Amino acid sequence: MDSEYIVAADIFQDRNDVWTLVPFLKAMEEKLGLRYPSVTAGSGYGSEEGYSFLRENRQKPYIKPQAYGKWKKRNFKKNISKRENMGYDEKADTYTCHARKSLFPLFTKKQKSKSGYEPEVTVYECEDCGGCPYKEKCTKAKGNKRLYISKSFLEKRQEPYENILSETGIKYRMNRSIQAEGAFGVLKNNYESQRFLLRGKTKVKLEILLPCIGYNINKLHKKIQKERTGSHLFAVKGTA
């Protein structure tokens, strides 16, 4: 979406949105002949591969972390098994659990993703979980608790996290909800595009592109009527 218009649409067979961001952005740049300076997307699109791609292409990310909603909840903050609720000593590169025991880096390994991207994961293990009164709440492992952490992912995720909390980020996120989710609502409900009638990726793509064109024509007509053709983003309303 851009200025309330659908500028690109594509079809993917992936059940998880996380694998679609990079190929979609590549296709957009190829077909539109331009690269947007920033990308705003929902939490389902956040990944180390996506963050790396945006950084390499100098596109500012406004992507809500997948766990963003959980971080605010009381039960998450009280969950002693979560890395976020453990102390971290950057100099020693160790985590401290609820029982005040240290989790040391054991080894690193590569995990190849579906697209071929290979993030490096550091495996941390607790010094000794034997007889710990908190073990049942902390881990289901028979031995010591382990953490699997991609340091690169945590570092790259920090930038979009800070971006979405900025004044611009709040504005972009609000407009994503209005424009992107609003377009989905119109296509599915107003245009009654509840399910695809054709088969095959090419035909299905054509089936979605036609209502997208109709949506843009109607949007242009409404903007002309309301004298809003020069508007791009909705302003954030102030609170009382």
C-alpha cells in the first residue's frame, strides 16, 4: 500500500508470512523500478533474514517484533523460562536464571532456513539444574536448561523495535492498519472475494489483481470527490 492505493500484490504458497517479505520486496523493486526508503509491515514478517535484507538495501524497517504483544503481558513478565526475564552480562556473555545460576555459551551452530539463509545460533547451558526448585517452571528438559539465541537477530531486531516507538513509527503503524487492513476488508467483504475460484498460481494471481485494480479506481474516484488526491498518510489524532 502507498497513499491508500495497492501498488503491488503477489501470491505465495507459504503458510508463514516470514518467508514472503524478501521475495515480495525484490519483485516490487523489479516491477516498479524503485525502492522504497522504508518498509512498514506486521509482526509476522519479522525475521533475521528480512532485517538483514532491509539493512543491506538501506531501507528503514518499521516492523513490530513477533513477541511485541507478549512482552507487555503480566504472565510473560513473570515467566522465568524466558530469556527476556533473565539477567545478561555482556562482558562475560552469560545469562543468570531465576535461581541465580549462570548459563554459559556452550557452542555455536548454523541453522539453514527454507530460503537458504544461515543464521548463527549460540547455545547456552545452565551450570547445574539439579535439585533446582524452579526447574519445572523453567524448562522441560531432563538435563540442564538450554537457550538457543541468535545474537545477530537480537541486534538487528532492536532497530525496527526502536523505529516503531518513534513518532514516525507510530504514524506508519497506524496507517498500515488503516490502509492495508482496510484494503483487505474491502476486497474480502465489499467485493465478496472470500475464496479463489480458479486453480494454479498464475490464474489465482490474475483473480486477485483484477479486484485490486478496481479498488484503486474506486479509491481515486473517492479521493477526487473529497479533494484528497494530494494526501498520503492519515495524521495521528492527539489524545485528550
